[in-house]
Amino acid sequence: MLEVALRHRFGAFTLDASFSAPAGVTVLFGRSGSGKTSVVNAVAGLLRPDAGRIAVDGRLVLDTAQGLDVPVHRRGIGYVFQEARLFPHMTVAQNLRYGGWVRRRRVDPGAVVEMLGIGPLLERRPAALSGGERQRVAIGRALLAEPKALLMDEPLAALDEARKADILPYIERLRDAAMPILYVTHSVTEMARLATTVVVLEGGRVLRAGPAGDVLSDPQAVPVMGLREAGAVIAARVAAHEADGLTRLDSVAGPLWLPRVEAAVGAVLRVRIAAQDVILSRSRPEGLSALNVLGGVVSAVRTGEGPGALVRIDLGGEFLLARVTRRSAAALGLEAGVSVHAVVKSVAVAQGDIGFG
Amino acid sequence: MGEAEWQAVRLSVLVAFWATVLSLPLGIWVAHLLARGRFYGRGLLNGVVHLPLILPPVVTGYLLLLAFGRKGPVGALLDQWFGVVLAFRWTGAVLAAAVMAFPLMVRAIRLAIEAVDPKLEQAAATLGASRLIVFVTVTLPLILPGIIAGAVLAFAKAMGEFGATITFVANIPGQTQTLPSAIYAFLQVPDGEGAALRLVLVSVAVAMGALAISEVLARRVQARVAGRGDA
């Protein structure tokens, strides 16, 4: 568990944020200029806030009230930067061993090297690596310093879409470790794929914080994510790969058919369903081309300034977010407690929106 | 070349070698302070370091004589406590050469340090390295060609130092008569021109060689920091 409380003023901007990051991936989400990077820099010790208190697993690393400020190298907090920042004068293997070497610890890189698939790169120099390879090595280097918490500041931002898709699965694997990971991004896709906990920052303040399923399906958080990007994440287990190219997944609200998903039967996936791809119906629709009909109960409706309305649907413990027009919301009488059927086209879910649970 | 000429060349090499070696640790430290330090009086330090480059060398030599002469405040202490006398000794020539060469050395090393991305040093700190370890394992290897370039330049400058040396330690053959002092002395006597010319050629060769080496090394520091180097 990473506990963070900070206050810092830069000119006219004031950062005033507190939250805690349990084991798993806590995504620090916000637009650029919302203070995300300042928060992680303060946690790492690279920025000294005007006032603050930071604890990792109960051990204080910063407490301005009692004048405690543990220097960067003694905090035991790993950091993966946006640019890999590998040491250019060392090979990949030397970069990986650096954290163990400076602390005079024997660390076996074998498992990490294998998990990140960087075995063939060990003798190369950073200049001879692609962007995606560099970032994987940087992740490995941070892990091999055996940190108690890991910070990742937009580690995929400098990569193209294909490279991002290559690396996301590696980061998903880190989520199972007991170590808290604080992951900064302004990409809703990355957040939906990775987050177990979400902290939404706006203007230096925490707008929303909580379990990913709750925050992502919260209509109040939509303005920060952007209407087109908004969408909830539901868990689903791969049930079967069917002959016509579809994969059947079982969710709390019934079966979900998606275009072939590359995952073994039994694997638990996280599927992001964009709010604008969901159609709502009061009665169970018949004679419809869309395959996925999920039954649920409306738990909240939020109407904004424009013609749209956001509807949060309780599928039975998990939530879906739908964006419909105010006119439709009124015509269907959508309000909390009303039961509805959510219709999702199979092909609306992109491969990049499916991650391992 | 005659014995007097060889003596001058040998003494110059000895003086330049010790001037370079002894001032190198201080040069690296000062260059690091100027490149990365954030402290009050940084501008003043920068000015003091560069002063010998701007002052007439004879003024620097005279200031050294005032401070480090037998009656000078520092010179008297050195004499009493350690029995070290600098004025009119070859050790004084080392001090004069080191002071005069210091700005060149610091400049070269400072440029190399400034070319190192501080983000790499931050990354090393997050991996558990203290500031000293970061300097030794990241900064120092990356600036090594810059350090060598600075040392080579300082060596060449020390070989040729004249004004401050002759003011501080005079021109005693076999004692303090370095290469430029010897050239000056040969030019003062009839038939000395041949010897002077031979020493001039040695000087030119040393200067050219040092410049060439420092150029090559300066290019390598760039390649290395950019991660293209194989060194």
C-alpha cells in the first residue's frame, strides 16, 4: 500500500492531492497539466513538495511535519520513465544488474528477463534497441532493483500503437505482484486495460478515486475522460472459441460474443465497452443483428448541458455505462431502479480494449 | 640538441605532468560544481577560475609570489609546517603552471558534464545509487573523454607557461628553466638562435599534438553520451 498526501504550489498552480494505492495498478489519470507527473516525482523523491506525507507499506519516506525526507536512493521506489533512460555506456545486461550492484545485492535477473522477453537483447547497447525494447529493458531494470512500489510515468506515450499493444501484456502481468504500481496516463484505453484502482486528477486535485469498475462507470467522471472515450470495464471468462470465428465469454450478465479473442478457454479478461456503443431497450429486443444483450438495472442517470445523457447500469455487481440522447432517456423513462437491456455489437469491441484480468 | 636544451624539455614535461595530475581532482570537482551546483557565489567561483585566463600572466605570477613566497601568508605556513618552499623552486613552477592551465581544464570537463542528461542521474538514484555512486558509475564514465581532453589541454598549456612561471620562480637553468624560459634565454645570447629554433619546433609539436588529441576525444564524448560510442 502506498499512501500519498501532498500540497505544492508552482506559481499559480496548486497541487493538493491525497489518495492511497493498494496492491495492483493504480492509474493516475488526468489531462496534461493536471499534476500527475509532479505527484509521481514527489513520491520518488525527485520533487520536494511544500507539505506532504508519503508512506510505502507503512514506512514513512516523507513527512514534512516532522522534517523527514528520505533521499531518492533510499526510498526503495522504482521508476519507469516515459523515455527509457537506459545508461548508454552499459549493455542491456549491465543496465539490468545496476540496481542490485549499487546495493551490493545478488539479484538473479532470469525470471524478469524471461517475463519481459528480453533474453536476446542482453549483450546489446541501448542505442541498438527499438523504442519498445528499450522500454521493456527499463521496466526490467526497475523491477530488478526490488522496489517496494513502482512508478510508471506514461511509459507507453513515446511508442506507436503497435508497440503499445506489444508491451501492455507485460504490464498486465506485473499487476499480480503484491507491489503497488502507480501508473500515470492520459489514455483511457490504457487505464481501462490496466487499472485496478483509478485516481482522477484535475487541476491538481483528486476528482474521483476508487476501484476501477466504479470510477470508469461513474457518469460524473466522464467529462474528464472525454465523451467519446468514456466506457466501463467488465470482467468475462473465455467460455469457447466457436466455429464461425467468434469467442463466447461469460460475464455476470450473461454470454458475450466477440470477434475471436486470442486467449485460452478459462482465461479471465477485462473488456472495455465504450458508452457510445451501447444501445438501451426496456424490453428484450427481438430480431436484432447485435448478438450481445445484457440485462441490468439503471443505477444512475446524468444529463449534461448537451443533448446527451449518461446511464449507469448495474449488471449485478459490475457496471456498464451507456450514452444515449436525453430524448431517448425521457421516452424510455430511464431512471434509477428501472430494468433495461443493454445491446452491444460484437464488432464494436476492439482487440485493444480487451486485456487480461 | 645540447644538454641544456634537453634539460629544459625534461623539466617542462615533469612540471606539466605534475601540474596536470595534481590539479585534475580539483578540476573535476570545480567543473561539477559549476555545471550542476545551485549555490550562492557560483558566479564568483566561475570568475575566480577564469581569472588566470584574463589577467596578464605576470600579474598572476606576482600574486603567487605575494601569497606563496617565503614571506607570503601561505608560503610562510607551508615552510613552517611542512618545510615546503615553492618560490624559485621547480615545485613553484608546478603551481604556476597548474594555476594557469586550470581554466582550460575546467572548461573542457564542464562542457562534458553539461552534455550528460541529468535524467540519467535521476534514474540511477531511483535504482538505489547514492550521489557519489551515481557520479562514479554514470557521470564519470560518460565524461571520461572530456576529462582526458581537459587534461591534455592543461598539459599543453602547462608545457608552454612562461609569464607567471618566470615571475614566480625566475629562470634558473636546471631548476626552474622550463622550455619557454629556455627559448627566451637562448634568444638573449649570441648564437643562441639555433637552439631556440629547435625548442620552438618541440613546442609547436606538443601544442599541435595536444589539440589533435583533445579534438578526437571531444568528438568521442559526444558519441558516447548519445549512446553511439563503442567505448
